Amino acid sequence: MSTADAASQTRAPLFFLSHSRAPVGRATGKPAEYLSRFFEDLTVHVSELVGPVTGVDAGFLDSTIAGGERWSPELLEAAGTCQVFVPLLSSALLSSEWCGREWDLFSRRRILPRHGAASAHETAIVPVTWSPTNGAALPRVLRDIQRFSPTAMPDPDIAVHYQRDGVYGLLTMQWESAYRAVVWRLAQRIVAIHRSYLVEPWVPASVDELCNRFAEEPE
């Protein structure tokens, strides 16, 4: 059986949430709580918008703690079969080799338009601002892709605060209405990509086949 055939028989997640992992012993507290809530809220909205799809889970979040457990067959399978890749941008993510490899895996997969109106330049990668990166230099792969920005918001200040403080900042400041609006627009964006494109599966046999895309080459 080919890799693609094997992947097609699994429950492929519609979106894959890529995030930096806290060190062992520190994966508790508000950051972990906020990440779990964000994933659950986004999953509910995506499920509501897309409806039941046989063989598809709404989303995937790596919940392992120890670094050695990260590249389980389940994680490779999810990253190699999901339809939309959602990296949560933060200073920690930019320095994460694992997140750079997850990006590499997804970016190698071929994206096919489902209909003629779909753009031929879609990446199916939707970077979301999780927390401020304080002017840190961005890897080339991040500079080349437009970050998610919510549109048609009930209050224009929502987009401004999201771009400045990120989803984590909105939750920290307890701006519930802004947080809910951002998550809803993100769910709509994920489902819009899913309906317009097909990302062909590719599940590598080993993490050794992947490179850290955040280790940018010299200009």
C-alpha cells in the first residue's frame, strides 16, 4: 500500500495546530489553558461550519509533553494528511526546531484547486499571531506568507488589538468579545480553504526526512 493510500484510510484532521511546546514540568498554567481553550473553540466552529465529513476530524493538537514523544506516528500522520496548517506565531515557535519541521512537512505537499475560481498560489498555511514577537527577525518562509488577519469585524479595534497582542493577549486581557470574533473568522478561513483546495497526503517514514524550515538560508 502506498503512503498516500495509507494516509487516506486514517481520520485526517481538517486543520493542524502547530505550536511550541513548554518544557517538561512547565506545561501547565495559563498558557496551556489558553491553548486548550483556543483549540476547543476553533474545533467547535470548524465542525459547525463544515458539517459531518466521513473520515475527517475537525482539528489536531499535539498534546504530548516530552520532546522525545513529539514525533509519534500519530503526529506525522496528522501533519501529513491535514488540509490546513495553522502555526501559532510566538517567539518560542520561531526558535522551535520541531515546529520548523512540521512546517517543512506540510509545505512539501501538493495543493490542488477544487474548482477553476480557486487561486493557483494558495499555500493552505494560515499563520496566526499567538503572542507578540517583539520585532524578532522572521524566517523567510514566514515573511513570504501573509498572516491571518480578521476582516469585517464589528469593531475595527478588534483587528488592531489582535495584530498587536495576539490571541494569547486577548485572552490575558479578558477581551472575550474580541477573542470570540477572531476565532470565528479564523474558522471561516480554514473552512474556505478546505472547500476550495485539496492538499494531497504525504506522510514521511521518519522525521529524518524533514528539515527545520525556520533555520533560514543566508540572503
